[in-house]
Amino acid sequence: MQISPTSIRKRLMLYIGALVGTVVATTAIGVFTLSAVDRAEHDMDQASKARIQLLRTLTDHVSEFRIAELQRALADDEEARAEAEAEANEHSAQIDMLSGQIKDRFPEAEMAPFEQGFRDAWRAWRDGHAAWTAGDSRQRQVLSARSGVLFALYKATDVAIDQMTNEIEQDSFGRAPESAELWRQASAVMILLSAGSIVLALLMLAALRSGVVRPLEAITRALSRLAEGDRNVAVPEMHRTDEIGQMAKAFDVFRTNAMELEQAHLATQTAQAQAETLARHDALTGLPNRRMFSARLQSAVNRLDEGLGAYCILIIDLDRFKPVNDIQGHPVGDLVLCEVAQRLSAAIRGSDTVARLGGDEFAVIAEVSRQNHVEEATIIAEKLLAAVRQPISAGDSVIELDASIGIAFGAVAGAEPDGLLRAADIAMYRAKRDGRGAFRFFEKEMDEELRARATLETALKTAVSEGEIRPHYQPLVEMRDGRIYGFEILARWSHSGSDSIPPDVFIPLAEQLGLIPDLTWSILRQACRDAASWPDRVNLSLNISPVQLKDPMLPLQILAILSEENFSPSRLEIEITETALVACVETAKPILAALRNCGVKISLDDFGTGYSSLTHLREFQLDKVKIDRSFVQAMRFDGECEKIVDAILNLSRSLGMTTVAEGIESMDVARKLNDRHCEFGQGYHFGKPMPTDKVLELLNARRAATDDAPETSAAGSEASSVFRLASVESRL
């Protein structure tokens, strides 16, 4: 039974109303029918009872009339006879009255036998009685009440009444089938009504099941499949416009949202897994990174504390890798690192761990036995070195590398992971210092070096924060006339009044500790204050590390210091290396452009030793090029180096850039450079790095020497200019 778009609530109300209406109607019709049947039976019964009662009353009066008649007949005197006669007359009147009532109340069809029987007998008896009472003695004797004549008349009357009574009773019994038929009809009506109600109820139940129950069951099954994980299940009853349709649409929205949520959850899990992988693995080589290596090293230390074994740590640093990046480029360098990573992974055992710590540095955690740990570590190190030494093909090039390996053993419970890692690192540096391409074990005497390094790190942090590292200045002179053009700022550190710590010791350490920016700003600020008392024409030259050249805030930091110290940007030169440019070309361009726009000059340091490119000279619009000291110092005995210097000078001159020659330590080299029109020079020939008080003495002495010098020809002046600063410096 399909009922169209009606709400379930209205539909249920309709079903309930129909069912209640049917029950009420059936009950009302049944009650009415039964009442009608009962009323009909009651009416028939009452009618029969009334007629029988009337006949019985009539019979009683007939009997009383007979008794009165007998009493009269037996009376001894006239008074008794009169009383009996009066009583008889009274009963006679009652009989006449009752016979009239019978005529009025009885159906006409039933009066025929009454007229023929009772009335005739009564009249005859009443007339006989009257004749008996009014006649002569002879006639009274004949009609005596005790005679058979009056008795016969009485008997005929009484028989007529009894006959009428019997007929009425028989008529009442004859009406029983009629009453039964009424009850049968009433029962049939009730059965039909009940059957109709049942059929209607079944139809409504069928409609309810078809329109409500079955759709709900279908939706429930769909939801069960959805709960079991079947996201492609189709929710039924979507076409309906009632509550079930709304519920189906809501469930479909829920299913869609559940699918989207599940997909988002899967995407999140995938992203988390990828993030976990990226967080714990090196993005380039796929090896575990430093974080994961530290976790596994800590796990190895924990196992060692539990007495479950021993292990060794191997730090592997590639030799001669920097030229690969500088000459072949970073893509080739990345290819080499990936190949080395694969080879190291293949060279170790499945229980060991190899990781990339950063740059060209790798590390291995290898399980060894307590008894033969040295022999086993030696075998592992030799396998790793052999793997690295195999030539690597990179396009048309064949790259050959080597490695230096430091080994430290975790064989004693309570060992600290960081301490073991540093021990292996120190052993690796010992291997590099001993000639590279080898491995070294950490020895007890290296522990002092390790402690000294830790102490030095702490002292360096304090020195940088408190400004203990002071600037020293090496002169930059004009080769033409020996005039001091400026000074290069060099950091020097005298630790706790002891001997000076060499820059090649604390500068790399500062780079490792991330202290280079703070150190640079401290040195620059002090140098600006020192140079405030110098002549305005004397400039400062500051070397910027590759790390700083990647910082977009570098120009703002430099200019902020210059502004705070009231030092003109035009008096500052920034020196950068070719390696730094190659490492961060895109970042360096806007940084250097911003500095040049503010008046700061840019100089390319150590030109000729790195990945030299004319593109860099053209794109970065450099102001100066500094020829590396290795070429300058070799000019005395190497003709090829002399040609390289000539080529750099000619190239710079053609591009409109000035040239500074580093590492000038002899008069001969100074003269050669001056003859080739090199504009500026720097080196021990002109002066070693000196503190600020020595700079003032040098400037004053140089001014005095210039004032006292005799006039010479231009040629003589030019020829002797290279000696002037050296002679002044020697007097200092």
C-alpha cells in the first residue's frame, strides 16, 4: 500500500485513526444490533406476558364469579344471597371490562378464537346465571348453580380462556426461531465487521511494513555495512520526501563525510609517516639522519649498561669532496653523496647502522665483541675505506675520493653518547692530520684533547659574548706609491693572558658552534670604534662567512652597526669567497646588491682557487678581486703561477675592477706586481696583523716618513714605493 509524500507522523496518525475508527464503528454497530435484538425479544416477551397475565386475571374473575355463584346457591337467607349476587355482579363487570381490554390489546387475528369461544361461552353462562337469579323457582331449580347446566357453561368459559392462554404460550414458543434469526443476523453482522476490521488492520500493517519498517530495515542494513567499513554502500530510500527520506539523505551525507574524513585521516597518516621519515632520515641519501643516529646510539648505550654487548662508533669524513662541489657543481656532489651512502650501507652488516650526520660526514654504529673489538673494528673500517675509494662515474667524469675514519669504542657501562661521538670525531681529525685516507682509534691521550676542546668551546662562547676576541689589522697598500689604503680586519684571541689562540683553531670551532655571526658583529663594532680616530681615507675590509651570506638580514645588521658607530658605509669593504658565492648564488645577489646600493664595496677573496667563473664577476658587479696568496707566493719560482697572476690582472683591468694581491712577503714579488700595475697589495712585506695601537703608530710613522722623504722623480718614486711601508714597519 503506497501512500505518497506524506510525513511518517501523519501517516501513523492516519493508520491509528483508521484503526480506532474501525474499532469504534464495529463496537457501535454491534452494540446497536444487539440492543435492537434484545429490545425486540423484550417487546415480544412483554407482550406475551401481558396477554397471559390479562387472561390469568380474567380466569381469576371467572373463578370468583363461579364461587360467588355457588355461594349464592348455598346461601340460607336473602342477605347472603344478595351479598353473593352483588359479588357476582362485580366480577361479571370485571370480566366484561377485561374482555374489552383483551379485544383492544390482542391482534385481530388472535381475537377470532376468543370471540368464538370465550365470548359465546361467557354470554351463555352470564345469561344462564341471570336467568337463574331472575327466574321462577322451577327455572332456578333447572339452572341451579349446582346443576350441570351452569357448570357446563362455566366450564366452557374456562376452557375458552385456557385455550386462549395455550395459544398465546404456543405463539410465544413459536417466536423463538424469529428471535434466534435475529441473533444469527446480529452475529453475522458482528463477524463481518470484525473481519473487515481485521482486514483493514492487516492492510494498514502491510502498508506500515512496506512504507516504514522495510525502508528502516534497509537503511539499518546499509548503516551496518557502513559501520563495518564499506564506504561504497548506497543508502536506500533517497527518493522519498518524508522523514525516512530525510534520514536517508542525512545518512548519505554522514557516509560522504565519513569517506572524506577517512581519506583525510589516511592523508594525515601518510603525511605524518612522511614527516616521520623526513624527520628521521636524510632527505638526500635516505640514510638515518643525526636525530635517528642519536636515538640508536642511546639505545646501544642502554644495552651496554645492561651488559648485553659492546659496540664501536665510526665517524667517516670524505677527503677531497669540497673540490667536487666547487668544480663539478652541487648536482654532481649530491650524486656522489648518494653513491657513497649506498656503498657504506652495502659494506656494513644488517645489525649495524649507517647515518649521514651532515655535509660529507657519515657515521656507523657497529656491534663488536668485547674480546676482539679492535680486530673487528679494523675490518669494518677497511671495508668502508675500500667502498669509498672505488671510482664514481658522474656523466663523463670519473671521481675518486678517499675518507678519514675515527673510531671510538663503547665498551664500558656508563659511557655518554655525546662523549663517544666526540671521541670518534677527534680520532677522525687525527686521521686527517696524519695524512688522510686512513682510520685512527681514539686513544687515551686523545681524551685530554677532547677535554681541552670542551674547555675551549666554553671559553670561546664566553669570549664572544664578552668581546674578548679583538680585531687586528693588516695593511692594504697602494702598490703605486706605498700609501696605506686600508686595513683588513682579522680576529685575534688571547685567552686568559696566555699565548694567542690561532684563528685557524677558534674560527672553525666558532663555525661549528654557530658563533660566527656574533663574533663578526663584535669584531666589526670594535673596528668601527678603532677606525674613528684614523684618517677618513683609510678603509676597513671585513670577511663574511658563507653562512652569513645566506642570511637575508645581513645588510640590515651591517648597516645598523655602521649607523650606531657613525661609520661611513663607503669606508667599508666586504670580502666574500668564491665558494660562498657558488653555495648561495640566488641568496647572495640581493644581499650584495643591497650593500652596494648603500655604498659598501664588495671584494672577491681568494680568486683563482675555487670555482672561478666570469659569470660571477659580471653578475655580481664586484669592486675588487683579491689574487690568492698561493699564486702570489709562487711567482718567485713558478712561471705558470706568474702567468696566472698576469691573466687575473688583465681580466680585472678589462672588467674595470681593481686588484689586490695577497701574501706579498718579499721585495722581489712586490716589484713584479708593481711592474704589472697591480693596484693594491697585502702581506707580511707591508705589515703583519697588528692591534689598534700599533696601527696608530704605523699611520703616524708613515705620515712622518712621507713628510721627511726627499723629492724624487716620478719613476724613482714609483720604483721605490714598494719599500716605504716595509721600512716604516721595520722601524716599528
